[in-house]
Amino acid sequence: MPIPQGPKEEQCVSMMQKILSFELKRRIAELYSRMENAYDAVARQLNFTCEGCPDNCCDSFFQHHTYIEWAYLWEGLYTLPEAQRETYIERAKNCVIESEAMLGRGERPALMCPVNDEGLCALYSYRLMICRMHGVPSAFMRPDGRKIEFPGCFRCQDLVEGKENIPVVDRTELYRDLAMLEAEFLGHRRHVLPRVKLTLAQMLVQGPPRIPEPC
Ligand code: SF4
Ligand code: SF4
């Protein structure tokens, strides 16, 4: 991620590791739990589970887009013993190197997430929104009125093929609430910060987000 340019003389700014307040931690945990409930409700209606899946989508290449999720992920990492955290960071460094090589060859990286231990997520309560939404069909309405639809994973697509009135998770409110939390977390600094577009491995390698603070 490009770091914002250094401070101008008349506008003294230092880069601080931004810590989430207790209240923001509580609210993002609550939002994540709503995402989980919305997902589970649709999965139940479809009688869909990940059990017996020959794939593990934790090796998919995807990027995340909010500072608050990045910071919360690090809250999760700090709950782990240091040796375990260091293991994940080392794995993440390898992931980043391999991903860049694969992207350079025009391939889409398929590398296991660095915090996945033998198929299980070591940061399950702190996993990011995309991790929580992938699987069942979902959709959201953009502010311009355009509807974006996600068909779900390949197994779920097979399951619903030919069916009508398929239930979907509506991501609209969930996205809106995440955007509100992000705005609250960053405050006026959101206007000067570069857009986040990072894989989870990159978030581990870069450390917690660093946000400019007035000196
Ligand atoms: S979401 Fe779909 S592809 Fe991923 S593990 Fe579950 S069933 Fe498999
Ligand atoms: S954070 Fe957890 S759920 Fe998300 S990709 Fe990594 S191991 Fe999978």
C-alpha cells in the first residue's frame, strides 16, 4: 500500500498505529455477527453447508478494502501467542512473494491463507467480511441504484441450479454499516488516506494500519 506522502512543514503529521476503541471493536464484532446470521439464514433455507467440500476457498485470491477490518484483524492477531503470530507473518511473507510471481505470469494466485491451519481459520472471530459472505448467493444495491449479484460458490451454484425464488443475502445494509464504521474510525483522515486494496497476507506483512495523526 502506498504510504501517504511525508508531512509538509506547515502541517506536521506523524504516522500512528491506529488502535480501535473498545466501542468500535464492540460494534464491528456486532456487525460481523449480523453478517454471520444473514449468511446462516440463507444457508439453512438452501440446506447448504461446506461439509464434504473438496475445495477450500481459503486459498482464493481476494482483496479487502477497509482500514477498520485491517485493524480488527490485527486485534485478533494480538490475542495470539507471539510465536504463533510470527509463524503467520512468515507464511504471509511467502504468500506475498508467491502471489506476486503468479500475478506476474498472468496467473490468478491460489495459495492457502496464512492463518489457515489444516483447513481451519485461526482467526475465525476476526475474519474479514469477504470471508463471511462467500458461499451462498448474495446481492447489494449500489447507491446509484445498480444491483450487483454474487451467485455463490461453485457448490452452491450447483445446488440452486434450475430452482426459482432462490434466497439471497442482502449485503446492502451490511456494506452501509461497514462504511459508516470505517468513516467513524478514520474521521477526517479518510480524505487523505489511500484506498485499501490488500490481501490478508499483505495486511499481515505490513503490520497494523498506520494512520496520520497531528503532531
Ligand atoms: S464456500 Fe463453497 S467452495 Fe468454499 S468451502 Fe464452502 S462449499 Fe466449498
Ligand atoms: S481469514 Fe480465515 S476464513 Fe478468511 S481466508 Fe483466511 S483462513 Fe479463510
